[in-house]
Amino acid sequence: MILATLLTYNTIVVAAAVGAVGLAAGMVGALAVLRRRALAGDAAAHGTLAGVALAFLATGRRELPWLLLGGLATALVTLAALVFIRRWTRTRDDAATALVLGVSFGVGVALVTGITARGLPDSAGLEQFLLGHTAAVTATDAALLAACAVGAAALVVLGLKEATLVAFDDAFAAAAGWPVAVIDLALVGLVAVMVVVGLPAAGAVLVTALLVIPPVAARQWTERVPSLVTLSAVIGAGAALAGVVVSGLVPRLATGPVVVLACAAVCAVSVLAAPERGWLARRRRARWADAAWRESRILAALAAERPVAGDAADNALLRRLIATGLAEPATAGFRLTVAGRERAVEQARRRAAWEAILVVAPDDARAFLTMEVPDPATVIDPARHAEITRLSRTTP
């Protein structure tokens, strides 16, 4: 029964279109996040509702191409207003974004509620653009959405190198002769297009999630921009398809919230379990760094025949050194074995070598010694860390 519901012609057509929209939104969103244009997309998304209402008032018909064209027009007007406020007033960027977002969305809600309250012919369903509603998408509408999505994805592929250069170093790009302003405008235009195209899938309130959450999730798994764009596209398409499937199985359930929840679930798993940047991996590296530092300190103390008086973690590590044959009990405590003394001497040699490099030629150490170190608060005992912080503030 469930399979039969999902394999209907209308569901397949809508799933293909919305999946394409999610894929393209993930690709465009990856560049927008790298270029720090995500909030501009949010402002444009909230401005589309007014355009949908104005397009309906101008045409008197609830046809998706005209509604999306109206949404695109007001999205561009919203972005232009945002640029004007940022450039010609003393308003901060965050305040300008909040101002434009709130006013444009308020106008849209007022227009839509006014239209539906008056009961104008063919106005039923306009409010569904708030949260997305794919059930009303026809085959013609689906073809339009898919075509726009494919076009946006193709533009991302063609301009990936230039957009990446501008995103990471716009000053160098300008010095190299690239039209940074044009590339920026093209990226913002693509963001506006994907915001409008994503209205049937996620609605004006939540469509930004299709642009922002997939790149954030993908960023946890890769360091390379092509891989980031590809993985973001896969996550966006998967979340969009999940929204279509669930909304098709559950009556009267809007697609947009399910899309956001699917994206959020993937993002949560990525933040938690990504092999390099995930929370579990970072905690594992922090524990390894802590154990390595403790082992080095204990080996140095035993090599100098100093007593080892540490906490429970030090005692556990000392027992492990004994088990691995690096230390052994002695009359006055513990001492290093031959293998343990060799390791202590080697560690001392490496420390001395790096200290000399850092003093004489620190640039040569940059490729090996970076700031990717564990947070002291995650390694040092909280009470001891607070004491060290207090002492560092009082030390002249």
C-alpha cells in the first residue's frame, strides 16, 4: 500500500523536480556559505512571499510560473534594498538584514492573508507558500522547476573555479583581473533564483534551510571545494526527496518542515560522527594528545629520577607504561627500563630540535606545528584550568 502510494505518476514527477531543486540548492548554497552570503539568501527568501501575492493580484491566476516570477522580482528588490541600507546608511549588517527581512515578510504575510480573507477567485492555496506544498505541483510546473535547477547547477559547475577564488581571497582575485563584483552579483542572483525555485519544496519561511544546512553538514566531511559542492548536492537532494515521501504518506503534512528536519538530522550526524571534524573525532584526538603529553611528562620525570605524583590518569598511564615494558617498579617508586630510557632520550632530542627550529627558523615549522591543538579546557582539569587562567591575567 505504501509503495503503491509512492509510485504514482504525480509523486514520481514531483519527486524528480523537488530532488533536482534540492540538488541545485545544495550546490549553490555551498558557494553562498563559503562567500558568507547565507543571510542575504534568507532575506531574499522572506521577500518572495510579497512577490507571489503581487503576481496573483496582477494576473488573477494561481499559475506557478507567474507566481515564481513575481517572487523572483521581489527577492531581487529585497536584495537591492539590503545593499542600499548597508552602503548608504550607518546601519550594521545584521540590523540591516533583520530590518529588510522583517519588513518584506510582513508585507508578504499581509498581502497573502488579505487575499485569502477576501475570498478572491482561485486564491486558495497561496498561504501554502509559507511552508511548501508539493501536492499542487503539476507536470508542467515540475518540468519548470527541474529546468531551473539544472540550469543553476550547470552555472555552478562552469563557474566553480572563479567562485571559489573569490570566496577565499577576493583581494587576490581582483588583483589578478577577475571581475569580483560581477561574480558576486552572479552568486547572489543564483541564490535568489534557488530561493524562488525552492518555494514549492520548503516554503518562504524554511527555503533557506535547503541552501545553508547541506553545506554545513558536508563541510564536516571534506576539506576540498569540489567534494563540498558534490556532497552538499547529495544531502540537499536526499532531504528534498525525504520531504516529498513523508508528505505523500502523511496527509496534510507540509513538505518544508520535513525537508528541514531531514537536513538537520544529516547535519547532526555529521557534526557528531565525521571522521576528521566531528565531535567524536575531536574528543578522540584530545584524549590522545592528553595521553601523549602525560606520557612524555612521566618519561621525563622518571629519566631525571624524580617522583611521579600525579592524578588518577597519570597513575593509569604509569601502569600502562609498566605493562608495555617501558617502566618497572623500583625500591623508591618506579624507574625506566632500557626501552623506556631510549624513548625518553628520543623525545628529549625531538623537543630540543623543534625548539631550535622555532627560535632560528619558525617559518620552517609552520607546515608541521599548527594551531590545530586541543582546547585546553577539554584537556586540563577544570579547576586547574581556571587557576591557570587567573594566574595568566594577573602575571605582568
